[in-house]
Amino acid sequence: MSEQVLFDYTRQDAEGASCTAHAWAKVPAPLNPAQRRDLKARAAALLKARNAVLVAHYYVDGDLQDLALETGGIVSDSLEMARFGRDHAAQTLVVAGVRFMGESAKILSPEKRVLMPDLDATCSLDLGCPADEFARFCDAHPDRQVVVYANTSAAVKARADWMVTSSCALEIVAHLKAQGQKILWAPDRHLGRYIQEQTGADMLMWNGACIVHDEFKGLELDLLREQHPGAMVLVHPESPKSVVDKADVVGSTSALIKAVVEGAAQEYIVATDNGILHRMRQLAPGKTLIEAPTAGNSATCKSCAHCPWMAMNGLQGVIDCLEKGSGEIRVEEPIRAQALACIERMLDFTAALKAGKKPGQAGFVPGIGAA
């Protein structure tokens, strides 16, 4: 049984810019149709004028998702966001998501300008894994390969051998296990436990959690499923074991969307941030989507199935960062170069898998990727 290092991210979430109350207070007010139309038109014109592209996560406001798709950008999970920003010709990237996503874009594209609608948009997993605490954790276990989830700061990634996202973590950890490697994992304990169960890898885990996924309840999910016996249950692996164990599909945001689009069921209970429902409804308009409950006697409702920091992103923020140059992401050397290695290793690995190559085959260099 892997031990866990305890660190309570709420210590950093008590006040200031990292406070959830601060985040909810900065969430833009709902727009009426005329306001939405005008702001989208202004933002689209600015993106074109500034040679910029909008890269949006599935969890942000639907208006931003629509704007990204309408202007040649992308709406995706964090892995595809990283690839897209690196490979796009635009010299300015506007990242609608949370801060680690903007940092990843800057790490991969140092020559590009990376802007965010609000630099205060952070992540409980990032907050819960301070670089200095994590460095001591790594120093205490030098015999392990350090694997960190994308939801971490650039400084934490600089200490890692590998970065992973939920769409590639299983394959990468299985590859390391096959090499005989022991793993130091951070920061999400639920995702780490799921990967450990699936792969049998020797994993020493940091104790972090996402405030959205940590709130889902297995008992309330059972009660909801009784009301919808034909529904498929879709769960993100950052959720507690009691929720994951009840899933028909466990996967990344892109995998859950694919399950809705391709699934034969009419109803789907979705246990991830409810921002994803916007894209699911667009791609599968005939399906019924039901939010998994964060309610119940044991709930604290810190999230109510939506990340307060993701919710801070809005159309006016896109306009402001393009007009004023606010929200610019900077990652200083040597942190950037050190963090780049673990991200590129992941991208090379996933590119090789996509091309049909496997570790050990010709054209694949262990620890580097596709040759």
C-alpha cells in the first residue's frame, strides 16, 4: 500500500487571490443576448487583428467555447490544448482555462505571447502542491520516477521526469511499470489511486484533490441511477473511488464526450465539471445529460460541480487581455527549460502511440519518444 504525504490545500485557500470566495466574486455576470453578440464580435475582431488564437478548455463558459470554435481556435482537454498552442501559427495565444494551462502553453512556446482572461484563475490541485514542499518530497525518494499531473505549477513540473494528463496517464504509468520503475505521483490522490489499481504500479502518492471532483458522492449517485436505470454513468478519474466504482465509463474529458456521442444509451449521468455539458449538448443534441450529484448529507458544496476558477473566464476578459495586454503569462528560466523536458516527453510518447508505435519498437526511443 502506497503511503501518502499530507498537504491540505485549504491552508492556501483561506484568503487572497487563491480563495474560492474571491473566485466566485469575480465570475462575470450573465449576459443578455445583445451583450453576448456584441462582446463576441469585439473579441473575434481583436483575435484577428492581434494574430491571436483562442484555446479554451471544456470547463469554461459556453460563450468562450463557441468563440474559440468560430474563430479557428480549439475547445479541448489539457493535452490537446498543449499540442494545439505549440503547433498553431498564431503568435499570441489566449488561454481560457486555469493558470497551469497558460503556463504549459508558455513553456512549449516561449517565443509566443500567452494571455489569459484572468491570471487569478488557478486550481486546487496546483495550490495543494507547493513547489518547495514537493521538492522535499522528491528529495526524500530519489529512487522513483517523478510523474506529475498537468494540474501543477511550472516549478513542480521542473522537478518531474514526466507530465501526464488524464487521457494518457494510464499508458505512461504502465510503460514505466514495464520498465521496472517505481513512481512518485502528484498531486491528485484519486487519479493516482485509479491508475495504481489499473496498472499495479508501485506508486508513492501526494495527497491532493480537485474541489469539484472530490465532491461527487457514491451514495447520491446510486439514488440518481435508481431514477434513471437506463442511463450510462460517465466519471472522471479525479473522483473518489466510491464514484469511480459505479461508472460505466471512466476517462478524460475528451473520452467522456466521445462516450456520449458514440454511446447507444439515451441518458447519461455525467460526473465531472458541468462546463462540459455545453459541448456534449452540441455534439449529441438528441441525448439527455444529467449532472452527477455533489449534494447529500456529506456535501460541503465547495464546487457544486463547477470550478470557480474556470468560471472566472469570460468574454470581457478576452477583450481586456487583447486590448490592454493584461493577464500575460511569464515562466522564467531555468524553470521553463526544466519543465519543458517532462512535457515534451509526454507529447512525444502520445504522438508515438497515435502513430501506432509502442515502447521498444523501432522508431521509439525510451524516455524521449518518437525518433
